[in-house]
Amino acid sequence: MSRIGVIFKRELIGYFATPIAAVFIVIFLMLAGAFTFYLGDFFARGQADLLPFFNFHPWLYLVLIPALAMRLWAEERRGGTIELLFTLPVTLWEAVVGKFLAAWCFTGIALALTFPLWVTVNVLGEPDNGVILAGYIGSFLMAGGFMAIGSCVSAMTKNQVIAFVVSVVVGLGFVLSGFPLVLDFFSGWTPQFFLDLISSFSFLTHFHDVSRGVIDLRDVVYFLSLIVFWLFATALILEWKKAE
Amino acid sequence: MVEIRQLRKTFGPIVAVDHVSFTVSRGDVLGFLGPNGAGKSTTMKMITGFLTPTKGTVTVNGFDIQQQPLDAKKNLGYLPEGAPAYGDMTPLSFLLFIGAMRGFRGDDLRRRVRETVKKVNLDGVLHQPVETLSKGFKRRVGLAQAILHDPSVLILDEPTDGLDPNQKHEVRSLIRDMAKQKAIILSTHVLEEVQAVCTRAMIIAKGKVITDGTPAELEAQSRYYNSIILRLKGEAAGVQAMLQRLPGVKTVDVLEGPSGTRGFRVIPERGQTIIGAVSQGVHDHPWDVIELSVDRGHLDEVFRSLTMPAQALT
Ligand SMILES: Nc1ncnc2c1ncn2[C@@H]1O[C@H](COP(=O)(O)OP(=O)(O)OP(=O)(O)O)[C@@H](O)[C@H]1O
Ligand SMILES: [Mg+2]
């Protein structure tokens, strides 16, 4: 456990020791703001909530989190530090979890820095802060899902560009499988349980309710088990081809 | 302390390491020699648990590296080939990280880092990102990381590669100092290093152990072992024929040298000592001798003849 902490600390400090932190946070905040105000009609809706803000998170994460996750393992491989790391007395699992938690926590920091929006709605109106909190929790869980996918894809390759592109594609699959467009395509000629299955794998389906203030245990379990699954896959892939 | 049994590693059709077995005990410094691609690094990666062997076992202080990896790794210090380190960290933060991963905390951790930094002369660059360090300093960071926890088994893959002559000397004396309490395996392409620090030398080629012995035993396999170098002023007519007639002499080669001198290498029959006969010859003739020396043999020549068998005869 303490070794997870040591790795976590090194990784998290690493984000702030390089321009990654500044670039990521600035772009995240800019895009979040732009989406919310221009595309989401934040003011014109005349409602005191952050729904337009949260609605864009899946799309924001789809691109930004792979950019953060791509280096998780690809960089260790490229630089040969993976050999250093795995000849220390540390288990594969500890390393995978430590690095993932640091990256996830970093997105949490970026997310927390959107608090001026929350302040704004509270100044302008009387929003239901419970709903907003649920939205933040859901968004954070979803970020973890994207990050775990990115971690796994990054473990497969030395090449960060490949890691980025593949993570975006896999992430897109997880977002789109709940999109009405995709579901409409399948509806009518496939059985209902198949439709439910596809949409039950979607980030959108699970994020939708949470962002509206309904924290269903099933949604939380969905995201957490998704994370565990992809981290498990990360460890397997590393075990299998860490030396290549 | 390190026991390697029937170790084998294949990468698809490539056999990188082929049934290698040996034991290294406390006090041993084993030099791993071999041409590029011989399987030295691959063997080390299996000993340190980074690679899973296709076959065979490695035990470190009684712990099987595959069955009890954590216990085995605690007893190991490893400098991987190329001395990888996190480029965005400074040597100080990097060593603190490695120390923390090894379970040291607080004052104990800082003391260890301080002592290690002193041992490998890293003082001047402690706060400069590793990626901006010169190759030699990077190597020293890697070395520091390997010895930080004072492990009883040290595996060093080309530890002096890229170091300047002074640092090479420093690192070799560091290794010699540590040798008494540790089992050390190091790989190198510098043959003089083997004579300087190793108590045992092992040549591997194409994944197989070709020879294993003390550096002196290796040298004794040289064609030139105990040969005599004799250099004379003047024409030295008939000297070669005379040397050739001495008892125990196999051949006499003529050596290149400055003009106005003649040089000879007198090669003995295997196992014969001919210094007595040659010096008697020198005594009995009015030669103007400028050099008379015994050659201990050449490791590089042994290395070549063992790893390139086809050309060894020419
Ligand atoms: N991950 C890998 N995949 C495929 N082949 C590999 C891999 N790692 C090593 N090899 C092969 O195994 C053989 C042994 O390589 P190794 O790195 O152990 O040699 P070495 O003795 O350390 O050489 P050098 O002196 O150049 O460092 C080589 O033929 C190499 O190409
Ligand atoms: Mg090598």
C-alpha cells in the first residue's frame, strides 16, 4: 500500500514538474467554458444549473484524457524506465494502480478548478447544489473510466501517438454506444435486450442520470467496475509484453 | 547467493540465452563477456526478474525470483543497460523516490541518499533534471540507484560505459570495495576491466557459456601466454633462427617496430616456460638488447579466438 503511495506521489508531482499540468488545465478550462457558454446556451436557458456544462464532459474527456493517459506506460517503455520500475520490489498491480490514481487525481484537480462556474450559478440563481455535486461525482467517475481505458491502451505500445488515437477510438465506442443515433440504427431489427446491452455499456447512459442528480448505485458500480476491468487488463498486458 | 540453473530465453525463433547455469557467491565479482547480442543483458534481465525465463530458475539469497519476486528483488541492486532514469526528475528526487520505493523513510532515507551521492560523485548535478545530464553522469545516477539500499547482490549491465578514465577508475575501486560483502555480476566490453575488478570471468556467445574461470586462467588460454618479447638494435642477422632452436620454443614471430631495431615474439609450446632459455641466449650473444619481457597473454586475443572460432586459426 505504501508503495502505491510513493508511485502516486512521484507521478502527481511529475505532472506539475512538466508543462503537462499547465497545458492540460488551461485547455480543459477553456474548452469547458467555451462549450458551456457558447454551445450550451448557459445564460439563454435561464436556468440555474450546470447541466449544459456536464453535458459536454463526455466529449471533452474523449479527447483530453487520452492525451493525458497516452504517456502512462508508453513513456516508461520508450525510456526503459519500465525495467527499472519492475525490478524494484513492487508488484505489477501496485504500479498500475499508483500511476492510474495519480492521473485520475490530476483530472480531478482540473475538474475542481471549474468551481468558478459553480460560484457563478450560485450568484445568478438558486441552483440545487446536491444535483451539481452529483454531476461532479459522475463526471469524475467517468473521467476514471476514460483514464483506465487510456492506461490499458498505453500499456500496449511504445508509441504515444498510437496510444492516443486508439484510446480515442475505444473511448468513442463507449460514448457512442448510448447515443440515440446508434441505438436508432439497431432498434427495430435487433431484440430489445441487445439494445439494452449496448446502451448499458455506454458512458452516456450512466452519466446522463447522475448528471441530473440521481446517483444510482448501479451507475457508480458500473464506472468502478469498468475502471477495475481496464486496470486489470493493463496489468495483464504489461505482464505479457512489458519487455518488448 | 545467486544461483542460476538451466536458464533459457527465446524470442520467437531467436534463442537469446541457451541453458546457462552458474552460481555467484559473496566475494565474487563475475565479469560477463561476450560479443554484441550474446545474451548478456537478457540473462541479467531474467536474474533481476524483469523477463520471465522460457525455462530454468534463478534464486537470489534463497528466494526464487519467479515464486517470491518481492523478497528476491529486495536483495538485488540492478543497473539496467543504458542506465534508464526518469528524465524530468533531478538526481536527488529520483534517488529519494527509489529509496522510498525500497521502503526507507525520513532521516534514514536522506542519509542513504547523501552517502550514495558521495560514493558516485553526483554532488554537482543534484538539482539538474536527469535528461539534461551528460551520459557519464546519467550512468552514475543509475549506479547510485542500484547501490542505494546496500544490496547483497549487485547486477550491473555495462557500469563503466561512457565514463571518463577517472570515473572508470573510481567506479572500479567502488566495485572492489563493495566486493567483499556482495555477490556482483557485471557485463563489460572493456577487457582490462575484467583484469582490474573481476575475480571470475565468463565468456558467453550465442547464448551459451563458452568459458568460465579466473581472469588469469583465461589469459593462460592465450597463444601468447608466457611468450617473450625481445627487441634488439641493429640488423640482428640469424637471431630468429637461433631463437627458434631454443628448447620449448614453438614459433618466433617478427614484430613491427621503429627502424633500426628488430623485434621478436618467442612463443612457447603450450605449458612451457622459456624465459630462462631466452635470457640465457641473450647472455651468450653480443646482442644490443633494448627490451626483454614476458607477455601474460591477451584477453582480447582469447576473446576473439573463443567467440570467432572460424577465424581463430588464421
Ligand atoms: N525483446 C526482444 N525481442 C526479440 N529479441 C530480443 C529481445 N531482446 C533481446 N533480443 C535478442 O536476444 C539476443 C541477445 O540480446 P542481448 O541484449 O542479451 O545481448 P547482449 O549480450 O547484451 O549484447 P550487447 O553487448 O550488445 O549489449 C539478441 O539477438 C537480441 O536481438
Ligand atoms: Mg547488453
